[in-house]
Amino acid sequence: MGIRLYKKPEVENPVLIAGWPGIGNIGIIAVDTLRGMVRAEEFGEIESWDFFYPKKVSIRNGELKDLEFPSNKFYFVKTEKKDLIFFIGEEQPTEGGKVYAEGTKAYQMANLVLDLALKFGCRRVYTSGAAVAPIHHTARPKVWAVPNSQDLIDEIKSYENTVLMSDIEGRGGQGAITGLNGLLLGVAKKRGLEAICVMGEIPVYLQGFPLAYPKASKSVLEVLTVTLGIKIDMQGIAALVERSESEIERLFERFPPEIREELNKLIYVTYAESTESGPITDEDKKRILEDIDKFFKKESKED
Amino acid sequence: MSEKQPFRIYEKPELQSSSLVVGWSEDAGKLGPKVIDYLNKKLGGKEFAEIEPADFFSLGGVSVEGDVAQFPESKFYWCQQKNLVVLQSYSPRSDWHRFLGAVLDVAELYCHVKELYTIGGMVSLSAHTAPRELLAVANSPAMKEVLSQYDIARDFDYETPPGQRPTLSSFLLWVAKMRNMAGASLWVPVPFYLVSTEDPQAWRITVEFLDQRFGLGIDFRDLDEEVARQNEKIAQVRIRFPEIDDYIRKLETNLGVTQEENEKLVKEIEEFLRKRD
């Protein structure tokens, strides 16, 4: 069990940015888009067989030639302002059929990722995922940011279109980040690294569909690029968002009219930084969210 | 993670250059468990080791199948006279690589195993009356050469289709390959309507190969009787239910059946065979 390096990158105080698949693939699309745009070069991988079940067997002429496992690769790039190391995992290590990383294997993987980060002098880690929120799909997703240290709060407050847990109504600064996005934050804290998880919002009614939600990835990317001082061409992800919007609109049109009507009320729901009242009352908002919840529970039973 | 070995050895078998046959407990047509039980019975297999389940299975209670509580077991048996080791095991639910490594550790360290064979049933759309051929996948050119002495299909290409995952047998074969242990996975087609019940014909084809490969000297009369009994039962279903006979006839003439016919065939055959067992 370990890391295999193909080369030793010459990097100085690099920032680690990690991404895995999750709800709407928000984190991994953001991180992988950034990796592609800055042309980061692959330089190593975590040996996957100790963590994952294989994904593909190749048999040629009756002989087993290869067994492919989900990839877990490291990339690096030197940009004008910062050196970056990327970690992209194709799957999260799970135990006992759970969806997100949990348990010994997940902890081991988080430590392996950070072993490499520390080996190259990294002091700052970003992870990225999804924040399920009562928003409408036509809204610009905000980014929820969770640091692993109080010292990072002021920095996060300076990020554009970003909220802290304490900005979110009813949460009182509390919450949970499932899977490796959260675990890496905790393990980084334990090992003395600064870490921030940036999560793009996905509408509550889309979280159960097997759809990517690049609109939220774009919000995450906007935050990451500013924070890292990198300029990238957003046209690629904007095109992806456009295609996804059409797909979501088509899906939305298939919802029963009464549900669409309820969901459309989310356009007026403000739940974060609620300094002023929206055009609907708190009572309305509560009922809308309960109705939506009931509808999707019913749908999943019918599937 | 604890470095403690995840297996228990009760006695050290006296074997040299032996072979290991692995059958999985959850298998199409009950092929794995039935063939392993049969080998143990015929060859006087003696249990000598097991893999502890705690690291590999979710142990929050037990599942119940056929009215009986099940527990994930992974037990090794040895047959001294035939220089053979057999393993019957449930498929682990996590930490697969470590589990398979433990299988090969027991085989290599305690039994000096040089060759590995996994057995398994694969779902077939053909009728039970169609001729069936054993398929084999080798993990090295040398093993392929060994298999060429037998009448089995061994020259095909395959890649896991999107959305599916390789079998645990393929994973084990790969782990063996990484350790330079010769291995082959053996596959017998099991008609889709016998997948959840029993398929003695598939058991016989598998045992026949193992008998030839290891010179086991097996008397097949009991298996032949079992095959005949099963065929007779299915013949009775065909007489009693002309619709079922029609579906099987379609399969026999390579016409195929619709999804609805497929489901009905599975349901009727399974119900009938269970009632008569």
C-alpha cells in the first residue's frame, strides 16, 4: 500500500487541491477543470488495489492481461503566483457498501494524500464537493466554505459569493461534510495543515438524480482561481453549464405542474445571510421545503 | 491497520506442489458450494484453516436464506491423497485485495500450492438442453498451455462492459499472477432460469474437468443421476405448462424470449423445482 511517483516535481510551498466524485460531481468537475486549464502534469499515483474493487478486466485470447482499478493520481504545475499539486480520485474508498468514504481505508487514503503533500512542503489544502441547498436551479450557486481552523475565517469572509456555515439560516455554524472532503480536512488539522473545503450549491431537488451540476462547479472554480491568483478561460465550463442547464430544464418540465409550481417558489427563498425578508414568509418557506421533501420521498419509493 | 494475519490454521497439511480449487458460496446454479461439497465428500476433505470474517464482512447481524440464518465463512480443506486444497468462501464485502492475499498466503505458506483454479457459473441465455462448454481464462501463457490439453474453450476476448465490475475470480487470478502463481478461472454456462436454483449439469461439467486434471478417479454415477432427476423435473414442467415448453423450445431453436416470457420462465421453473425438492 503506498504512493508511486514517476518523477519528483520541483515545487515550492505548493497548495494541494483534491477532488473526488460526489453529489453532482461538483468538486471533481471544478478540480479537474482547473487541473486541465493550468496543464498540470501527472507525476504519481496511489496504488489502488488496496482501496478499491477493480473496474475492468481485459482478457485476450483466453489470457487475463490486465485488471484496471479506479485511478488516484497526483499532478503538479508551477503557476506565476503559486505552485499547485492536484489529487484526483476516481472513486472514494468505502466500506460495507456505503456511498462515501468512511472507516479505516478512507483514513489511510487521506493520510497517504497528505503524506505526499507534506513531502513536497505543502501547507495549504483545498477540497471541494457539493452543498445541498434549498435553491432553484436558475439561481447562481453560492459556495459554502468550511475551514479547519478559526484563523482562516477572516480569509474566507473575503471570498466572493461564499458563505460560512454560520451564515446559513438555522445552522448556527454547525454541519457535516461527508466522505473524503470532510475527512481530509480533519486529518489535515491533525497533521498541522491548513485546509478549506469549498462546496458548490446544488438544488435540493436535484441531488438524487444521476446528473452532473457544473453550474456549482463553476462557482467553486471562480472562488478557487481568485484565491490562488490564477486566471483561466471559463468558456469551457460555461459551455458545460449551458448544456447541463438544457438537460435540467427538460427534466424539470417532466415534474408534475404542482411540484414545478412549488419548486419555483424557491426562486424567492433566501436562506443564507438572511438580513432581509424575501417575498415569501418563513412559514411558506418551511411548507415548500417539506412538500418538496415529501414529493421526492414518494418518487424514490415509486422508482 | 493491524498486521495480524487474518486467518487461523488448525493443522498444517502435508502437501507439496499442490493445487487450490476455489468456489464462492454465492454462485449461479449453486455451482461453487455444490462442487466444493462434492469434492470434499468424495475425497475426504479435511478442514484445516479459515479466514476470520471480521475484517471483510459487515457483521451487523445475519442474513436469512431459505429460512436459515447464514454467516460468512471462508474455509479451507485439504485432500492429502490427491494433493489438493479446496476453499469455499463467501465473497468479501470490503478489503478485497487483503482478503485474496490471505487466501494465497494460506495456499502458499501452508500448502505449497503451485496452481490455482477458481470455479463459477455464468448466466447463459441458452436452454438447459443445449450442449455446454467449459470456458477457461488463464493468468499466464504457461497456464494456457496446460489448459490446451483439455477440451475447453480458451481463446476468447473479453472486457468488462461499462456499468459492470469484474468477478472476484478475475481479481483472485490477477493477485495470483502478481505473485507468479499459475492460475485459471473456469466458467460453466448456467441457463438463466436455473441461476437461483440448482444446475447439476454445470456441477458435473466442472467436476469432470477437475477429475481429468487431477486424476481424482471420480465415479460420476451419483452426479449423472442428479442431472437425470433435474432434467426429468423440467420435462414435467414442460408437460404441465405448455407455455413454458414453448419458451424453452424457443431457446432451443435460438429464437430467444421476450422479457415477459423470460420472467415467467424463471418464476415457473424456480417455483416448480423448489416445490419438488
